[in-house]
Amino acid sequence: MTESYSEIITALADGDLVLTANKRLFRYLRGCFDQQMLAAGKLVWDTPQLNSYQGWLLNCLNELGESWRLLNPQQQLYLWEQLVESSSRTVELELLQVAKTAEKALQAYQLLNEYELSLEGQPLTEDQLIFQDWCRRYRSLAAEQQWLDQSDLPRLVASALDSGRLVVPERILLVGFDQLSPGLERLQAQFRAMGKHCEEVSLANKPAVSMLRFAAKDSDHEIESAARWARLLLEQGATSIGVVVPDLSRRRSRIERFFAAQIDPVGAVQLAEDEAIFSLSLGGPLAEQGVIHAGLELLSLPRILTIQQASTLLRSPFLGGAHREADARTRFDVTLRGFGQQTISVAKMRALAENRPGLAELVAILQQLEAFSAESGQRLPGIWAELFAGQLHACGWPGERTLSSREYQALSSFQENVLLMLPHLDALHAPVGRAQALGLVRRLARDCEFQVESPTGPVQVIGLLESTGLQFDHLWVMGLGETVLPAPPQPNPFIPYQLQVQERMPHANAERELAYAEQVMARLAAAAERVVFSYPCSDGDTQLRESPLIPAAAVSGEPELAEPRDPVHLAQQNRQALETVADQRGPALEQRRVEGGTGLLKDQAHCPFRAFVHHRLCAREFDEAVAGISPMVRGDLIHIALERIWTRLQDHDQLIRLSAPEVQTLAAEQVAEALATFFAQRPAPGNTMLALEQERVTALVVEWLEEVEMKRDSFRVVELEHPHVEQLGPLEISMQIDRVDELADGYRIVIDYKTGSQLRADDFVSAPLVEPQLPIYAVAQQDAPADGIVFAQVRKGHCRLLGVVREKGLLGRVRELSTFSQCEDLGIADWNQLLVFWQQQIRQLATDFVAGEAAVRPFDPQSSCLYCDLPGLCRIREALAEAGVADDC
């Protein structure tokens, strides 16, 4: 323990008052004092008169019985926001960021109050004149309500000391202050006027015996080096290691990630939450904590949810029943995404959930959300706080599982610093609506700094202000670029610049910042025996220079670092030889009737692995919601509308008897019915979107009827959307053909509607058979085999029939079998041989699927993998790269 620290401990033991520059130094000195008492053999001792300066002011206010008068920071800022907002309306100012303006104005007011200055008689800009009016109104309101501002406390305490209402010891020590604020200077003068002995105690040691200047390649290299340096010292037994970061708030997340990876790689992989080995002095916004973010989102849910909001609600672990109903909610999520709509109402979501098993608790939550979203009217913030707490409780927040330490602390902070803070705004606030009250809650949660309370480890990562007065065995000061230290001046725009310079206010000008930075650097250079000063040489493509304040005595070089120990390096160093296993077959299928229809065999033909994953493992990518109507939904609407039309017409003769207006009327009526049928049990887009879609589909149906169906030779429709169960080798599947036509000469044509553009007739004559749906039906009816199979491409400007038929001219310009060049290679000479070929291909696909064939073997990587949702699972691109094959996927 240094001489300065011994003096402080002795003063505390003698009952002297010790005031520190910050809470961290206060906690550090309190720990030193307690250790000293234990070392002296004491079991109990009086609480020392030790506190941070701000903490002591608050204690004095409590002792005076006037703590009720003090506005907390949220109340102060809110009052200033009201002043700014009302003023901007009055003088027709357009302030796009009221909160930021109010923050700067409050800062300016407190500076003037602290320095006991007035703007009267000062040359003021237009903005400063408006600010002067805000100050008058703020003082008037505070005097009327007997409120105190934070900056009023030094003057109030000095007055109480002078009148004898407050008593202090004979000796007062001020510890760890780089500079005394005007308020503290006045208190110091008051102490001395009372005959008290008040002095500043310097904690600086002699300059470091070893100072190193380290030029890192970039910011990440600098952080990683500091982490490896700290770990090496830990391995050597060091117990007091400091890392000072001037811009800690900006780099906090990266520093936390690098230090966790290098110092505690196992904890980093396990996502450990407790900082047992190193601690960061700066927290993050409370609103960014998972449990709090979930609660805020729950309170803010509108009546109409985006599909992302609905999915987040279903997958959130912070709701009632999240664990018990996890599987059912996941399946429900898949169902909602399958609708292809970007939005869904809470009421519709509840109605759909009521018809599904295992979602009783979700239904109750959705009912609560419906009720709460209807809450309206104007209420005081405190009343809204009660309602919000009730809503969260009714929805089971924060969930049924045991909370982690971080989550529990975040929840406690939310209740104390957000919900319990709203009633404090009642005296300042008129009743507000739900949206404005939610805005207040979000603001409080965003402005509240949250830091996990955990034991301080041997490595402390702190900012410049937090480092005041602390001593370490080893110290690393990072980020010392020329733009960081000294910091660029940031004078307050609401105080005349010359006045700020004259009074040497913080951040007033470059001279003030330079003097402060030099003082800080001198302190840091004496804060440990061994100090490393580092800076990054580049930021992206920008070259950076070091701060000119790095001590000249610092020797350029590289610090001694431990070997990298982050999870990536550990995995590479300990990489074991992997055994290659060619596992291309799953277990054989026990039941022979499966879901999936003909799409199962299509997947099997394109890639056995895809069929296994989709139809044996039931794993698929989530459907993506699209704006308006998705292409899949449009295809379904076309199917329904054409089915209804041909159910009514029955044959070609009935169609050609219709006039053009009658075709238009028929199409419009059936499309309207199709829309009503389709959206009866699923979320529907808005009425405007539905009207546009009805118009678009009607025009497309009319084009199809007039450009294709009317120009065909006579036919009658013999089947429409008729379900079949077919035995295909060892496999039994269900299927449904869109339509079967019978021509005048008795030939039968199987038709499947398609609205896409990627259609190829050649896929009906390929091995394996990559379009098996129509061939399956063609060969399934032994007594009446098909004489042609065609895709009906219903696409604006490209309506046509595409496929293969038995004879030329049988179906207009549809190709006959002899035009397919691959037939010769496949040994197919006529239609009957094509039917046999289809039977063989279908039976082989079914046999392979039942046997568990699951090799990653795409039929054609360029087409089969183009729209596949499994590239991250099958890793076809990596396999092709290892084999030296060009990636066509």
C-alpha cells in the first residue's frame, strides 16, 4: 500500500471525512479499509465517513430532510423536453430532435448554475436567447414547486454548513480529483471558513519504471493484444491489472467479446454471463437486455402484427407457457408463415390458434393482448405503469423458466428504474395516451444503464473518468489516437463561446482539452509500475497517428503476449484427424403410405438427400412473407377459379357459346368466389390489395380462356381436382390431378396448371424422372391410360400448353413423342414404351425412397439446387469445391 493510501486509511480510522471523485474509487478505498481492519484483528468497526462526492451531497440532502425536493435526472430531462417542445410550437421552430436539444439545454443550465453565472448582459445568438427564456421558465416552475436541481446541491449544502444545520469532522480529504468543480471549490472554501482542515490528496506514485509504446495494426489487433497481455499476467500470478479505454462506450461490445475469448474461452463458448475474471465499468442500455426487450415489445404490440412480430411472440421464452407449448407454437409459427402474408391481426391469430391443439395458454395471452390494445384514454404516467405491469403479468412475462442472474438483475432494474419511476412524473405531467406512455417507458429503459453486479476480478477494464485515483500493478492504456486524446472540443451551443473559454468550462476549447488530457496522462503514467500505451495505426482504409501526449519516455516495442487462446485458435491447434464416413442411406421406411404426394418423388429425382430431409425428417426452410399476394397464393387462386369455371361449363362447346362480355362476367364471378373461399380460414390482405388481385387474376383467367381454351378442338372435362391414392411400387401416395380432358376422338389428356416460368417439356423424358406428377397419373389408370400430359402455363402474355402427346396434332402445337431427341438414348420408340419407361422410373424412385436412399446427388446442380432450401445442410458447394468441380449451384 502506498503512502497516500496509508494516509487515507489512517484518516478514516480517525473519523475524518473522505470524499472520492467517483463510486469506483469509493468502493476500492472501502475495500482497502475493511482489509486493514481485518488485518488489525478487529471483528467489528465503525462505518468510515467515506463516500463519493455526489453520494455525500445526496446524504446531506437526506439529513436535511429535503430529499423530496430533488428532481431525479429523468424528471429534469422531461421538464426540459416540455419546455423545448412548447417553445418550438410557440415560435414556430422546427426541432427534429427534441430529446437531444433538451439534453444539451439541461447540460447548459447546470453548467451556468454550477458556475453561478447568468446570461444577462452577454451577447447572445437567437438560439441562446430562446435558451435564456427556457431558463427563466424552468427556474420559475422550480421555485413555485420548491424543486431542486442536481446543480443546486453544492450551494444548498454550503448554506446548511454555514448555518450549522450540517456538521462535518475537523478534517476533510478530497481524493482522486483531476480537477475540482466550481461547486466543490465553494464547499472547500466553506470548510476552511468554518476552521476545518480540507485538503486534496494525490494518489499518484512515482512515474512508472517501465513504459512501452505499442503501435497496433488496427483496433481489433489492439484489443486482442491487450487481452492476451492481461492473460499472460494472470498466468504469472498478477492480481491487479488495469485496462483504460478513453472511448470505452463505443468499443464496449468488441472489448467484451475479445477479452472473454482470450481470458475465458470456455465461458465465451458457453455464453457465461458472470464476469468473474474481468469486469467492465460501463454497462449497456437496459432496453437491450433480452428479457426487457421482450417485455417492451410485448407492451408495444399493435392490433395488426407483422409476420416477424407474430413469429417473435410465438418463439419468445419470456411468455407464459413458452416451454410447455413450445412444440405447438413452433408448428403454429410454420403455419402462419405458410400463408405468405406479411401481416396478421391479433384477433385472427387467436381465432386460428383456438382451432389447434396445445395452444390454450397462447390463446389466453392473445385474448389479453386484444383487451390491452383496446385500452385508450388519457391517464397519468403512474396509472399507466400499473396497467403495463398488469399486462406483462397477465401474459406470463418474464416466462416460466428460472431466470439467469443477468436476467433477474435486469428485471429488478426495470421494475425499480422504469415502472417505479413513472409515478414520479405524475407531478410534472398531464394525463397522456397509451402511445405516449409507452414512449416514456422505452425512453427510461433506453437511458437506464445496466451492468451486471458481479465480483470485481483481477482485470478491470475502465474508462478515463473511472480510472481516477486507482492504482494497479500493471496498466494498459489503449486507443490513444491523435483524435481521441486530447479530445476535440465540444462547447455547449447554448452558452456564449467566449464565456465558456473565460470560465474554463469542460470541453470549451482545444486549450482546455489539452490541459485536461495532459493532466490525465500524467496521472496514468504514474498509476502503475509498468504501463503500456497503445494506439491503432489504421481504421479500415484510414491511416491513424498516435496521440502526441504519449510520454516521450515510453519505448517503442511490442508487449509480451500469451499465445492466442480464443475458441477458433484452440479448435485449430487441437484439431483432430477426422474419420470420413460415407453415410448416404437412412433407415428403411416402415410404413408405406406417406404424406407429400407426388412432390416426394420429384424431390427424390432431383436429389435423394432433399427428399429424405423434406419427407422423412420433415425439415424445411421457413416460408417467407411477401408484400401483397405471394406467387404460391396466386397459383392457388388460379386453380380454384378455373376449377369452378369448368365445374360450371363442363366442356368446350359451352365455352365457345359465350360472348366476350359473358366470359368476363364468368371469370370475375368465379375469381371473387375463389378469393372468398381461399381467405375464409386464413389471414387476408387489405381490401384494396384484394380488389387489385381480383382484377389481376380475372384478367389472367380471361386471357387463358380466350387465347388457349377457346382455340382448342372440341373436348369435355372428365375430372377436376379428383383425389387418388396410388400404389407406386412399394410406396402408396395420395395425389390430386388438376384436370383430365377427353377429346372428341376419345383420347385423354392430363393437365396440370402452372403459373411459373421455369417449365420444360424435356423433364417428362429424363432419367431420373424429375417431373413425375403427370406421368404417375398417366400410368396409374390401367384401363384408360393418358394419351398426353401437359402443363397449362397460365401466365400473363405467355399462356400456352406445354408437354408431350401420343400423336402429332393431337393437342395443337404440343410436341409429340418423336420430337424428343433423348428418346433414342433412353430406348423409347413409341408411346407404349414411354408409359413403360415412366412406370420403371416411378417404381425406382419409390423403391429408393423407401430404402432410405439419401445421397447428396443433385440431378442437375444448376437447376436442381437453384431454389433448394438446404444448401447449408447438404453443403453441396463445399463438396463440389473439394472435388474441384465448378460451383453451378
